[in-house]
Amino acid sequence: MTQTAARRQGHTATVLAGCFAVLLAQVAYSLPGALNGTFQQEFQTTGAELTWITAAFAIPMVVLELTTGVIGDLFGRKRLLQAGAALTIAGSVICYLAGTVQVLWIGQVVAGVGAAILYPISLAMLAAVSTSQEARSRSIAMWAGFLSAGAAISPLMGGWLAADGGWRTSYLVVIAASVVSIAITQFAADSSAPEGRKLDVPGQVTLALGLIALLFAATQGSEAGFARPEIIGAFAASVVLLGAFVVIELRTEVPLLRLTIFANRSYAVVAVATVVGMFAFLATCYSMSIWLGAIQHQSALRVGVLFLFIQGPAFLLVPVVSHLIRNVAPRWVLTTGFVLIAVSGIWCSTFDVHDPSWTRFMVPMLALGVGFALTVGSITAVAINAVPLRLAGMASATTNLLRDFGFALGPVLIAAFAVSRANGDLTQGLGPAIAASGLKAPYTEVAGGLAQQGGAMAVNSMPVVPGAGPDLPPVPMPDSLRVLAFESLGNAYNVAFLVAGLCAAVAAVLTLAGLFGSGRADVEEHLDDDDQLIAAT
């Protein structure tokens, strides 16, 4: 085999390994999307406990991505990518065996660490073997397409298996896919970029603890109450820790994150729009899954089909997005994508929770999917193409951090908002509802305690009011309480959809106005001098 043929074969194997790895990561991440209703009914979770299933995966994924990018740059990416797949196996085994929601959280944390490796390392490997700007853009578009394919396959698979009573089998499929990923990666070309890179332990610690404190406060505050001392303390700690992270990164010789790159106007605008827009995207996805699964108790398979409408376009439109990335200014591609995401959220906010028709979600979810297809690849291209090739690992990790931070905020913040609002409405109407229920003491006290402790989600999902002792059997949940909880949740998620849509509109305005006057050369030029990364655009 000639040297050119060997190089071409290595390039093909690396692209395949990188694309399959990000597909695996997204399958593992997206799996709870169709199963939220199933988890809620099997484990009898409260609203916050349900949110933690997704958050337990997202938090380690977000906080570790920058560090795994540095480790790959220093010591090589190939073995690290295989280690990420191995962690995905371990987490999936724990989820498969989970008998309580707390064990499920542990499995999600372990798999989330694996994803923190798979996302940035797969993208950095693709960037390293791309020999030209055009080849890199094509690889990025393909990578984004496989990411979306994983997000489409996973909920559909989970919903289909859950419909047959076997949601745990989904995790066996993830385990098998992880083994395949390890095998494919064995044929990939290794790469590294150790020049000017080293581990930044103080930066990693302050970033990780700051983000964990922020996401904990947002998630737990939705049920415990945002005025509680521990929630206020967590918010305060996140501000202090993230402020310390910024100071450390500005002072250290080799930072975990080069904050000076944000002096590039195009990069900074796209960074903010990424967090806001990806929050809006996943907030809409999550709200749809909760609306149909946990509130209306529709089948997981129907939710999975809708996720196919969301993620299918990003995979099918890979050639179109690749062409747009290479030939159209990012301003127009990003703005169009965020507008479509905004339309989806605002449209869904008009739905009536008493209407069980799930097919009405198809068109808005399709708009959401096309919007995501246009944005996710363009965001990645702007970030990767804004830095020299030797900093591709840092840029890919930073891009994944911003995107996944928005993803993590989506279910956490929108659920915190919606659950808090629904529980408030439930509490406000609880007295009249209990009075109209026909319940007698001590069932009235038990029902009131259930509503206060478990919130609207618990009342909506429990078929009975538990007995108050061994001599008092459970009684059916009164319609007055069930309807109150049902309508409280529906109204809350109507507003949640609207908030998500408006946030996407803000991201659209940011890219339309903030990227005005920025040409492709402005955001894609490769600077040889690191100091020039802070040049104004």
C-alpha cells in the first residue's frame, strides 16, 4: 500500500470512529428523552428527581469536557476515545440494573463522564486529520449529522422497547454500541497537540464546582424553594467559584480555556447565542417529553417518534448543511435556525393539555429539528475555524462545553421554572380541591401532605391516596385533586414552551445583529500567532 493510500485509509477510519463515537454519546445522552414518563411511573419520582436523571448525565459531561480535551492533546486521543466508550459501558450496566432512581442517577453520572470524553475528542480527531478548510467543514457537518442521528435513534429505540415493557434493554443496546465504537477506534489514526498545553488543575476544580453548584441550585430549588438557605448558598458559591475560574484563566500561563479568544466579536456572539439557543432547543424537547409522557401519560413510543422528527432533519440535511457552512455567511444560517427553534416553542405554547392528540406536535418538532440542523454544525464550524489547527482540541472542547452547557441548562432551568410554577398553582388551589374531593379525615391530611411533599407531578401520577395506617387502605385519587394537578402542570409547561421560544428569538437577534459585517474570512482565518487570536474583527 502506498503512503498516500495508507493516509487516506487512516483518514477514513478516523472519520468513521469519530462519527460513531459522537453517535454513541448522543444515544446515551438522549435515551431518557422518551422514557421520562416511564421512569416517573416506575420509580414514582417527584419533578426534581425526574430532572436529575438528565442532569446527572449532563453535569459531569459539561464540567469535564475542557479537561478531557487537554488530556487528549497531551497524551493522544485514540486511547482516550476508547476509554470514553468503556465508561459508557460501565454507566449503562448500572442503569440496566437500577432498582431505584438514585441508582439510575449513579449510572447516568458514569456515562456522563464517558460522554465528556467522546464529544470533544471525537471532534478533535476529525479536525486533526482534515487536510484543508473544505475537508474540515465537511467532517464537521458529518460529525453534527451523526450527533443528530444518535439523538433521533435513541428516544425511538427507548420508546419502542418501553412499549414492550423492556426499557432496560435499551441500555444493552448502548453497551453493544460502545463495544463497536472501541473496535472501530482501533483502526483510527492517533493524534495529539501537546505544544503549549498542560493540565490546569485550579481552573478545572473551580469550573467544575461552580457549574455543579449552579445546576444543583437550579434543579433542587424548584421543589425545595429558592429562598432556602442551602439553595441561596449554592447560588452564591457558584458566583464565587466561576468568578475565581475567570481570574485563574486570565492569570495562568497555559489556561484551560483561552478567554482572550472571546475578544473576537464573531466568536463571542456565537458563544452567547450557542448557550441561549441550545438551552431553548433542549428546553423545548424536554418540555414536549414531559407534556406527553409524565403529564398526559402517553406511550414512550409516541414520544420517540416525535424525537425522530426533531433529530432526523439534522442527519438527512448533512449535505445541505455542509454546503451552507462552506458557502454562506454563518450570520444567515444561524439566524434562520434560531428563528425556526423560536417558532417551534411559541407554537407549542398554544396547545391545550386536555387535547390528547400527539400528532399536532409533528410540524413544530420538525421546525425545531431543521432549526437545530442549521445551527449545530454552523456553531461548531465557527469555533473550529477561528483558531489555528494546533488549538483545535481546545476549540472543540470549548465548543462542546458551550453547546452542552446550554443543553444542561435546558431541562434543569425549564423544569425548575415549570415545576415551581405548577406546585405554586397546586398549593393555591389545594384547599378548595380537597374540600370538593369528598375525602374524610385522615385521608384529607394524607392527600394534603402528598401534594405538599411530592408536588403536582406526584398527585397527577398516583392513582390512589395512600392509607394513613395499616387499618386504612388506599382510596382512589379524587378527580378534583387530579384535575388541579393536571391543569397546573399543563399551564406551567405552556409558559415553559413560550419561554424557550422567546430565548431562541433572542439568540436569533444576537446572531443577526452581532455578526453584521462579519464575513467568512473574518471567522475562519487561521492565525499563526497565538497573540493575534484576540484581534478585533
